[in-house]
Amino acid sequence: MQLDTSFVRQQFSQIDDYPKIVFASNAGGSFVCNQVNDLMDHYNRHTRVQPYSRFTPSQEAGQAMDRAKQLWADALNISLSELTIGPSTSMNTYVMAQAIGAAWTAGDEIIVTNQDHEANSGSWRRKALEKGVTIRQWEVDKQTGLLDPEHLFELLSAKTKWVFFTHCSNIVGTTNPVADITRQIKAQSSARVFVDAVAHAPHHINDLKQLGVDAYTFSLYKVFGPHQSILYVNQTIQAELESQAHYFNRGHPEYDFNPAGPQHAQVAACAGVIDYFDALHHHHFGSTDVSQSQKMADIHPLIQAHENSITQPILSYLDGHAKVQLIGKAHVNDNDRAPTIAFKPLKQSSAALASSLQKAGIGTENGNFYAHRLISDLGFDADDGVVRISLLHYDRNQEVERILLELDRALG
């Protein structure tokens, strides 16, 4: 079975708005599926009142929010008490740094990487410095940008409280084996594990219980949805964390890690992402009586095979070109390479090449993409950064051919 990209593209009206532009900046924010737009429009037009009161539109508003929460809990195979929907991943990690770091004391240790987006690095580093906690860095290979798990395990000790790393780098594009790494961390230490999946979730919604992590977060506006972020905190550790809620709301999971309160319409519209995945599953598999998390597992191989097919031609072109340095793996053979492709032009600035591509109708960008430490440690200027081409499963071979044609012209 192959992914029906024609059906997929019918779910994203925005695709047809600019037919002369190839949108290749999906890692910064994806198109929004029609199901999300429909729910957002309905909420704002019909139930835009304070939710959870007893009059009809207020009840309907609360029901719409509850539906979104339950659908996402089911998709991730977690309980409602383990789910928080916050305004952004950067905000979720900042709040969690206050919740987690409250118990840290001088002499404790944490492990972070230089591969992450700064949202899953800076918050923990700042809190560690404030509390006198030792920061140990799991370093990337300076040639490839990849992380070697063996180097992480060498950093673990009895003092390690938390390990923070990314499921997939928004620059390197390689999926880290989270379940295996987490299992080894827990076998060798008592450390907790927090994973940022912002660059991974657009390609695969995982069963979080199978991953075994203690906390996990990603942004829905990069997964076809509204500007919201999913946060999972395992029920077994919540008592260890400092509630960030108003004092009278402490002990209520829906408030403990979201002090600002929910953004009502956006939360309700989060259900549309699952509605899209449901439509995708039904189109390919028909009517089946399987769990929401199983639907995600069923869909994943279809998405992965298609994304592999549109990623490899670009990787091969860049890897064989004398005028660029490709970052990360040059192949998809291991089924762990996302279509998030970053490279450094060697004969011109990243800004100049990105500008040439943009003028030719390729919607790409250059910069450090908030992975400032990674870009600097790879030896590149962090302001000019790299050029990034990022695709998703709604892209087709036609878009890839256009990208390769314009790359060839821009590189000379």
C-alpha cells in the first residue's frame, strides 16, 4: 500500500493558494489541515464564550475542548491527567524548568545536548545555573552533527537527575532512538528523561508509553494544527514536581503545568489534527475497530515510505555536490532520516543562496533555526547559519524536481 498523496493534499486547502511557490519550510510551521480550520471557525462563530458553564454554548465549548484533550490522550496512549495543552513548546519547557528544577540542589547533575533547539536546552541550563547544578553536555559529532548514545552513557552518574535531548534535530534531521536510549539511561541510573519532539512529531505520532520517557513535548502548529503545544508528564513523577498553578488549583493536573490557562478555541481546534489522521486512516484501511494510538502506528509506515522517497533525491544531490556541505546522514536507508535537510553552501553565503531560491519560487530559509549552539559547534557562522529545505508527506515528486532544478541554477 502506498500513501495516496492526492487524498492527502485535498485535506489542505492552502496548498492551492500559491501554485507557483514550493513551500519548503515545513519544519518552521506546517500547513493547517481543513479539519482544524473548520473546528476553529465553528468555535469562534458559535461557542466563543467562557467554557464549562451550564448554559448551552458554554457547555458546547467545554465539550469541544474535552474532545480535543481526550483524542490526543488516546493518540499518545496516555491518561488525561498526563496531558497538558500549552501555548508553545518554548513556554512548556520554561514552565517545566520551574516545576522540575525546584527540587534540584547544589551537587546535582543534568545532561543536555548541543543538538537541540534552544527551547530544550536554555531553560534547563538557566535553572541549573540558578540552583548550582552541574551541567554536562552530550556532544554531537562535529563532522556529522549526530549523537552517539555511548557518549551519553559515559556521562551518567548517581548524581544525574535528568537527561534532556531531542527526538529529532531540526537541523540534522536524524531521529534519535528514544526508546533504546531511555531504557539504557534507566538501567544505568535513576535519572529522569525529557524529550523534545518538535521536529519529530510532524512525521510520526508515537505511543509514549512504549517510549518510556518521563516527559515529552511538541508543537502542534508544525503538525498541521493551531499554535499550541502538547506536553506529557508521566503520572508517576508528578508528585515530585512543583506545581506552577495558582495555589488553589495545585494538585489538578490540567493546571499544574499550564499557569496561564488554556486558549479555548485553539485547544478545541487541536481535535482537528486527530480528525485528519482518522480520515487518512479510514481512506487507506477502511473502517476498523482499532485504538487511536494504533491508527497512528498504522499510518506511520505509509508516511515514512513516502517521505523517504522525496527525501533521498535531495540528499543524494547535495551529498554529491562540490559546492555544499550536507549536514547529517546522506541516505534514508535506516528509516530514521526526516525530510528536514540542512546544508552549508561553500562558495556563497547561506543568505545569498536562500535569496536566490526564494526568487525562483522555492519557499526556503536560512539561519540557525534556534539551534544556535549546534550551528556554532559545527563551525558555521550562527547568524548566516545554514539553508534548510524541510518537507512533509503532502509534498510530491513534482516539488522535489522543482527544488533540484532551482538548486542547480542557484549553485551554478
